[in-house]
Amino acid sequence: MAEDARRALVEFLVHRAFDPVLKARADHYSPAERERLARVQDATRAEIERFLGDRSAQEVVVNFKRDLTSQPAKRVHTELAALRLPTLGDVREEFERRARGLGVEG
């Protein structure tokens, strides 16, 4: 059950927050925005790997909350917002509701 909760939370983040970033097409953006898009896509790939490496649902929740407020994450969120792409903040309420539903508090 604990592994199922971890997997469910990571899959939620990948589906709702990360896939739209990775699937964004550069040809929909200006040349300057394309550079920004490439940076946030690289950061998003690294973020997915980090969440996949979390050992528990609790760790996913803790790292999610840390990513809402850390300075590096804030820079990425600013760039994502400028590109009209979802940020972790955009899915925060739904993520926290899912975590609670799975019995994970953070």
C-alpha cells in the first residue's frame, strides 16, 4: 500500500505538472522563449528523476512542499508561468487533497 501511495503521487505530478512542460512544442514560442523552454524542460526532467527516486509517499510530499518555496524552484516556476505552462503551485491543492486521501500528511 505504501508503495502504491508513492507511485500514485509521483504519477499525479508527472501527469498534471510535468508532462505538459515536456510536451510543449518549441515552434509555439518565440526564439527567446524557446531558450527558456529548453531550460525548464531540462529542469523538469531532473525533477521527475528526483521524485522517482523518493523512497516513500511521505518523502514525495516533503519534497513537493520544499519545491514550492525553494529559490531554485521559484526561478523555474517564474519561467514556467511566463511560458503559460503549469507549475507545482497550480496543482498544489489537488496534490495535497490526493496525499491526504492516501493517508499521507506532510
